Amino acid sequence: MEKLAAILAVMVIAVTPAQAIDGWVVRDSSGSTAETADRLVAAVEQAGATVFARVDHAAGAKAAGDDLDPTVLVIFGNPKIGTPIIKADRRAALDLPLRVLIWEEDGVTRIGYENPNTLKTRYGIMGADEAFAKMAGALEKLTTAASK
């Protein structure tokens, strides 16, 4: 039985495409930073959420006379999910709407976001479990679609 459990654990690790690091969920993307950002924006809009901003940090660095590998921040949200969290603790509004970062690192495009449970823990939010579960599911679905 222990051997079976060990094999299953290795299989789960081998097929899990995302990593959780310091409260972040990060996965590799098959496309460039721009392509991944485009796919994320399209997936967000198709899901009925609102894209509030797309920030090209590399373009900002270039305008300031500096260089930065491709780095794009997409800010989006859905008030049906975020409002219960903000009602549970107004400080959460500082972290919402959601932000997903897409960047190039060592020739690999990555897409990542802060795990919603980190937000929940940061503010000790109680009573918005359903909203946090929906948020986590949406982020997983949207970033998976963007990374393919």
C-alpha cells in the first residue's frame, strides 16, 4: 500500500503543470509573453469578467531608457466574485481586482498569480469561502487556457 501511495504521489507531481511558490501559482506557457497575454485577455472576456488594464512593464522600462525582459501585467475581475470578499474585509480591496503576471525568464514564458488563499490568510477573512473557491477555480481555468 505504501508503494502504491508513493507511485501515485510521483504521478501527481509529474502531471501537475503549475508550481506553488511563496503563495504564487506559476506555470510555463507555450507562447510568447504577448501571445500569452492576448490569450489571457480573450479568456477573461469570454468568461464575462472585465479587463481593467494591461500593463507592459518592458515598454515602460524602454520609455525610461532601460531594458527589461518581456513582462506584462493583466488586471481583471468579476464583482460577483470579488464583492463578497471585500465585504468580508475591506482591506482585500487593495489586492482586488485580480492581477496575473506574464514574463519571460531564461527564454521561457511564465504566467503566475498569487493564490487566493494567500489573500484570505493575509487578512484573516472569514465567511467568503465560496467566493475564494470560485476565484481559485477561475484563475486556474483562465491561466491554463492562456498558457496553451
